[in-house]
Amino acid sequence: MTKARPSWTLRAFAALPTVALSAALLAVAAPSQAASAENGQHSPLSAGTATYSAKSTAVRGPIVATAKVGALDITCTLTPSKPFVYYGGPYGGGEEGIATVRCTQPVYAIQVEVALFRYSSQVTYNTHTTYSTTTASADTEYPRMSGEYRTGADAYITWTYGGPTSFIPLTFSEIAYL
């Protein structure tokens, strides 16, 4: 069974509403958390989780998501690598793209999605999720074929267990002529 993925273009345009929705949901959830704490009940986020946001700082990587979790300010940066030629592996060599997310403090989960684009058309895709970490990467490979390549990537950051997820929108690496 093949998993249907939305196009990368649609996902890039969806980034801002996703972040705005997350902020709106947190604003609505905050009063109920305070009421729960007053009644002696504690939710998983009542330990001082304050704000979450994702800010797009560039169309071409890296881009950043930030959060204040308790007393910690956490920044996660998504960086897609410039594609390169590799030797060996499943195709005996080819083009490879890697995307990495680095956070200043541990987060619950990081899901990195990466794709290679040849002359602006997606030719391969991969995703990888890492838990309880500060760093996560995903790579994708394509059989050797000369051309113009770029790595495209986006990421989902889940700040705390049971907490909200921020979306870091699609960003691209530099173009490589391989």
C-alpha cells in the first residue's frame, strides 16, 4: 500500500496556517490548563509549557522553529545539504541528499522529510523520525544520472510528550550540477 503525500508546493503554502493554528490552539488550551492546576489536576503540559512558534527565516535553508518549554528556550534549525555523488550503496552510486535538524535542547520527537529534485521535479523521497533527541537526519538516494539537483526538506518538531507539533516548511539547498 502506497502512502499518498501532498505535493511539496502545497505543503510549503500550508506552513503558515499550520503555525497559526498551533498558536491558536495553545491560546485556547492555556486557560483550561490553569483551571486544572487550580483544582489540583495536572495535565502533561502544566509543568510550565508556555509558547510554541515556527518562524520561516529563509526560502533556501536553513529555517528555524522556536519554543519556550518551561524555563528553556529551544531553537530547532532545519538544514538541507547540497546534493552530492556517492559511490556504492543500493544503486552502486548515484546522487544523495541529506537534511538535518539540530535543536539547542532535547525535544520529544523530530521527523525529517527529505526529497531530491532533478530539474525542479521530485525524483526520490524519504523520511525519518528520531525520539528524545537534539539532532535528526534523513537521507535519500537516486541512481546516477547527470543533471541539476537540489535537496528539499521539511520537518515536524514535537516539543514535549503529548504536546503540540510545529511544522518547519519546505526549504531547499543550493543547486548542484552532478
